Amino acid sequence: MNTATKITLSRFVITPLFFLGFYFLAYLPQEPVSLMGIIVLLTLFIVSEISDVADGFVARRYNQVTDLGKLMDPFADVIFRVTYFVCFAAVRWVPWWAVMIILWREYTIMFIRMLLIKEGTALAASVWGKLKAGFYFLTGLAGMIMLILEQAAPTLVPTGLVVIGWLARLSALMALFSLISYLILFARRNRTN
């Protein structure tokens, strides 16, 4: 197993740790646990986002691009990002309908990717897919800021809720546009084959 794949695998380890940390922080909000929990969650979030960039960079730079890596990288991204959206929805920071659109998009695209990989082709990222990824990141970052606001500046929490709520809605909208663009691309590709 090469270095790029190991970096990707780290997100599979980080994801359940993030979920457990968020769960305990949300449902056992005791003072020492809260501060330490926030630091742990921030660290896990930052490491996961850095690893998302690092695995691709290492794979290309050191010629470590593999079929396994091409399949695992988007899957690791989806698992982590869906996890934090579900966590945020569970504490009512983001609407469940937005999370459902995101889930539908991610699992549909994952299915299409598997079909294409079986045929030996890859699904290139679209502009909408890149915009969606950017909004997912911003929503995740807003969630990390919300954790800090709840402890350090509770009076700013209502403003934070408005911001994270709108970022989640925009994430869902970008996810929907991305899904439609991929479905059109997939349908055209199958029509010509």
C-alpha cells in the first residue's frame, strides 16, 4: 500500500472519531470535556481536509495513482462530509431536507462511479462538483466555528445558526446541480455507447 492510499485511509479512521467526539460534545457538554472536545474536533476536521488535498498531491507527484486510490478517495470524502452534515442536522444547525439532498447526490454519484470503474473509465469532476465541494467545506468550517461560539461567545450563536443554515442550503443546491450535471453526462455517454 503506497503513501497516497495510506493518507486516504486516514479519513476512514478520522470519520468515526469525529462522529463520536461530536456526539459526546453535543450530549455531554461538561466544561473540561467541551474545551478538549472542541480542540479534538477541530484537529480532526483540519487533518481530514488537509489529507483530502495531500493524498491527491502525493499520488500525482510521486506517481502513486492507483485504481484503488481513485475509488477510495471520493468515498473517503463522502463518508467524512456526510458524517459532519448528519452531526450538524442532529443538533438542528442545518435542515434535514438539505442533508437528504446531499445524501441522495453522494450515493447516486458513488453508484455511477462504480459502474464506470467497472467499465474502466473515471468520472471527472464537473464545475458544479467543485463548487459543491467548496460549499461542503465552508459548511463544515462554519460548524467548527459554531462549536467555538457556543463556548466562547453564546450571544453570536443565533448569527452563526443563520450562516451555517444558509451554507447548508447552498451546499444542497450545489449538490443538486452537480447531480443533474453528472446524470446528463452519464446519460449522454450511455447513449453514444
